Amino acid sequence: MKLHDVAKILDADVVGDGAIEIARVVHPSEATSPSDLALAMNKEMLAALEGSVSRIAVLGDDTALPEGRLDGYVLVTRGRYAMAGLTKAFDKPVHAPSGIHPSAVVEETANLGNDVCIGPFTYVGHAAVIGAGTVLMSNVTVGAEAVLGDQCLIHAGARIGERVRIGDRAILHHNASLGADGFSFVTPTQSSAEQAKESPSTDTVDVRNTTIVRINSIGTVEIGDDVEIGACTSIDRGTISATRIGSGTKIDDLVMIGHNVVVGENCMICGQVGVAGSTVIGDRVVLAGQAGIADHITIGSDVVVGAGSGVGANIKSGMVVLGYPALPKSKTTEIVLNMMRLNRLFEEQSSLKKRLTAIESGNEKG
């Protein structure tokens, strides 16, 4: 690939010699050849470029570079967005199997589209449907009557339960689990948790959970198009209806999404987020790392929930919330600042108390 090819991919301008052949894409400090394409789209990386042997680079369009430092470079407006195009262009595809590996088990009733690839020790269940061009890597399980769309990539160890439906171009990373039963149980009489919820001002409960009865999960999981689900993430099936993930949504590693949850389109759910059952999340929502979302609440579209926040109530569309419990960003900031002032306030209170005691006792020296 030549430098002008990169400019075309990024829909950007090339300055200097666009015909230079690119050896590889590197961080500026890791360049070992003048033909290594150095990515220097922010100030930190630009500083590393000064001592680099590379003579070609991708730069931010606000970059000031000494004349003659490079033989050619590409100017981009939004560096991180350019990274998406660059990594796609230079990506090395997974080493997918060709056809169906002899050790794979595919039930006779399964329906496979054209150009499906199935790796070793993978199982495809009764009446499952695998769309054209989909790749199942090794040790994947696809349950009975599950449906996968076209051009999906299912990495090693992923588990897709019975009747789960997945749209086109979905990516499931290692050991993701779709369609496990929901955490649904009930006691014959009022449980301790129910009593605690009904009486929030009481510090004790007097009922005992002597029997815990299972509520079966007869719903499923439905995943839209272009969804990506991270490693070791679990999405439970619904109790009656489906747990749903909208098209374009991206879910990080180690995320837990409970039964009956509905997630909208183009959401970003970061690592170690937990979403409890029957919660509804709108479109384009961002849940930052380790956020916890309570059950049976509604989060509107375009909401941003800060890292480590605990959401226990409905959130209106467009809000930015932080903290535990999650409150509007400005309110949480105010609370934190006030907490930081407490030591000074206590010192002032102590001083005022001493002065007032001295005045009341008639002690002029005090």
C-alpha cells in the first residue's frame, strides 16, 4: 500500500511524496525503517516523532512540523476516527477454517448458508440456521433453532443458546454467553428482599427464605445487525419475551445483561457494567465501566452514565449522570466539592465554638 492509498481510504489530503510504499503501521517510537508509517495524530505521539527514523506519517491537521522532517504525510481532522480506517485497512483477518472441520458436529437438520466456515470441536444444533459467510471458530456451541445472520464472526468458546437470534455482521468474542437462563426465582410467601424493599426505613427483616422456587426462562435473546459483544460477556434470555440488543450496539468484555432487558441502537456498554432485569435503555446510550443499573427502570436515549455509577432510578434523555447514587453531573460535582470542604468547615466550627464559649464565660483573653 502506498501513502496516497492511505489518504484515499481516510478521505484526507496527502502532502509530499504520495507514492512511497508503506512497510507497516507503527507508533513513532517503534519505527525501524524510513518506510514505517508513524501515527502521530496527537501531541504525545508527535513528540515521539521527533526522534523517529520514519519519514512518513499520519498527522492531525493542526500539527506544526519542521520543514523537511518528513518525505510525505497524510493530514486528518479527527485522529481517533482515522484510527478506525487505518486499522481496518491494515488488519490481519482471523485464521478462519475453510469449510467444515472434520471434528465439528453439525446436526442434519441444521441449515447452513453459502461459504460458512466451522472450526474444530464446534457444535451446531438441531434446526439451527447459519447465514452465508458466517465463521464459527473452534469450540463454539450453537443451540437448537438458533439463527445467525450473514457474515457473522463467532470467536472460540462462545456459547449461543437455543432459539437465540443474531443479525448480520455480528461479532462475538471469546467465551461470550448468549441465552443462559435469567436469574429468576420466587418464594412461596413474601421474601426478605421484598420486605426490605417495601420498608426502606427498617434495618431488619423478620421473614425467612426457606424455599426458593425457579422461574423458567422460556423467552430468548435477540441481537440486531452490526452488534459486537466482548469476551466473557453474558446476556440472559427473557422470562417470557426476549432480551433485546439493538443494531449497532457495542458491548465490552465482562458485561452482565439480565433477563428481559431492552438495549437500544448504537449504544456503548463498557467493561464490567451490570444491567439488572427488565430495564429499558434507549438509543445511543453510553454506560462507562463498572456502572451498575438497577432493575425495572428506564434510561432515555443519549444518556451518559459515568464510570462506577449506581443508577437506581429513571433517567431522562440526554442527561449526564455520575456517582453513587447517580445524580446529574453538576449535582455530583457540587457534592464532591462540598465534601472536600468539610475539614475546613469543622476547623472553623471548632474555632467559633471556642470563641463563643469564651465570650459567654466573660473571659476576655479567650
